[in-house]
Amino acid sequence: MSPPKYRGALTGGFDICVSFGILVANLVNYGTQKIKAGWGWRISLSLAAIPAVLLFIGVLFLPETPTSIILRRGGNLDDARRVLQKIRGTKNVEKELEDLATATTKATKAAKEQRPFRRIFQRNYRPHLVMALFLPFFQQVTGINAVNFYAPVMFRTIGQKESASLMSAVITRCISLSCTVVASLGLVDRLGRRPLFLTGGLVMFVAHVLLAGLLAANLHDHGTVRTGIAYLVLIILCLFVGSYGWSWGPLAWLVTSEIFPLEIRSAGQSIQVAVNFLSTFAVAQSVLEMLCGLKFGTFFLFAGFVLLMTSFVYFLVPETKGVPLDQMVSVWNQHWYWKRYAPGGGGDEEKDIEQRKKEKAADVLLSAE
């Protein structure tokens, strides 16, 4: 529903809210850790019911999108028009409504011919499938959830007291939220997706290498470091979460929300979310074992993943800034690699078809002779 000009900012609001929620959770943990007799963690967990109830109530008042109305109500344009007018704040929505209706009709016809989960595995949807699999996976192996989930444990490991470790987690989250807000509201629709991806990846790589080297040189068997080193670790982690906040945090969700055509959008988004949650689970379950076994090597491992994903973005992720969703196919047609899969992109499939036609014509001539 977002206009192309503001799509990055509006979609980035999702990650802003996630970061804000994590910050609130960190503040709650900091406030409840002083409650004695084992009630602190119980109160902290119980308070999580409040946003859950608010979310449930909010969903009851959430309107359907115009596309959903057309799909689910047999092409009811009147209801779709009213919702679209409310969203855009103007009565002049006929052109956009016509485009939506046309795209929805094509998608419905395509879905009847073949289900989205089968269609997405076809050759011409190969770029979309690759993005649905790798962008959410790479987002998690940046190591961000090692910090989100276990930052207080890390700070306790290097010798900070419980209160100081929880406050350090609050500080890193404030930095992450600030960078996410600046990127989502001020930069993503101005600079584009790729520059933020690439700069964020490079800074995260440097931060991981610095952190691993610092811990390797200073964290010995006694498990603590000097106060100055602990502050330096905090600064490097702030650099890491800040660079994630302006790059992979909002952009992995944004790009995957832009690239899927309507006929495979449900399948693509489902695969993307499933991979994201599975990767989150894998990182959450393994990171403590990695820290105990690999120690500082854990951050070298994350640095390797960040270098790999930055190369992936540089070579394979196209720029989608300002491109209307119904024209996104042109992005793949013009990409140096993906054009071989995209319809009308002059790819290998079209060459194969042309070659088969020539061979068939040659066979006909030979048989005639």
C-alpha cells in the first residue's frame, strides 16, 4: 500500500518498532533486576502480556488492504476504492485502483493455473526464491541476536556487575534504535538500499574483527578484563549494532517485501519469514555453545558471514529504490546476472528456445532434401 517514494520509510517502521520493543524490554529488565526473592524475572515476563493484549485488540480494528479486498471479495472495487481513498487521503485513486485490479486479476488467473508454492520454484522466479532464502538467513548470521539475547551475559563475562551489564545492553539498544530511525526515515529512500547494505556490512565486519582481536588479547582464563577494555568492548558493540540498525535490520525486511510479484507474494513472504525464524532459533540455541567453545573465535566466524553476505549484496542484490511494485520485473531484466532468468531479459532460457527452433528448422530442411 505504500507509495514508492515513501515505501522504505514506511516499511522501515516495522524494524523501528521491533527495536523500540527490545529497548523497552531491556529497560524493564534493568528495573526489575533489583527486586529480591526471585520476583524480578517473574514480573519481567508477566509484563510481556501487556503488548500482546494491545496487539490482539489492534488487529480487530485493522482494515484489509485494497488488494486483499479485490482478491477475497470477488473483485469488489467499491470497498477497495473506499479503503484506498482513506489511505491516500484523496478521492482521485481511479488510476491506482485500475492498476491494482489488473494486477490482481492476472495474479488470480496465474494462481488458478498453478499454486504459488509451485510457481516460485520455476526458473523465471529463481531470483525471488534466492532472495527469500538468503536475505533472512544472512540477517540472522550477522550475529545481531547474539547481542540481542545475550548482551548482559557477555558483559558479565568480561567482569561487569549485573546492574552495569544490563545498563550496557540498554545503551547498545539505544544506539541501534537511533540508527534504525535515521536510516528508515531519512536515508533509505534518499540513498537507496544497496549503499546502506554495503556500508553497514563493511562496518559490521570491522567491528567483529576488532572485537575478536580485543578479546583474544585481553580475555584470559580468569574471565575478566580491565575496566578500560570493558568500555572499549561496549563501544565496538555499539558500532556493530548501529551499523546493523542502518542496514540489515530494516533492509532485509524491506527488500523482501518489495521484490515478489503478486502471483507468488504469499509463498515468497512465507518462505522468508520461515527462514528468518528458523535461523533465529538456530543462532539462539547455538551461540552460547559457540562462545564457550570458540570464545573470541565466535566473532571471527560472524565476521566471515558478514563478508560473505556483503559480497552477495554487491553482486546479486539489485537496487529497488523508487521502483513501483508492478514494474519490479524491469529490475531483474536489467541485472547483469538475474536477467538470464527474468522474462524478457534475454536470458539463457530464451536463447535455448531460439536454438531449438533453429535446430528444428534445420531438421525439416534436411528431411525435405
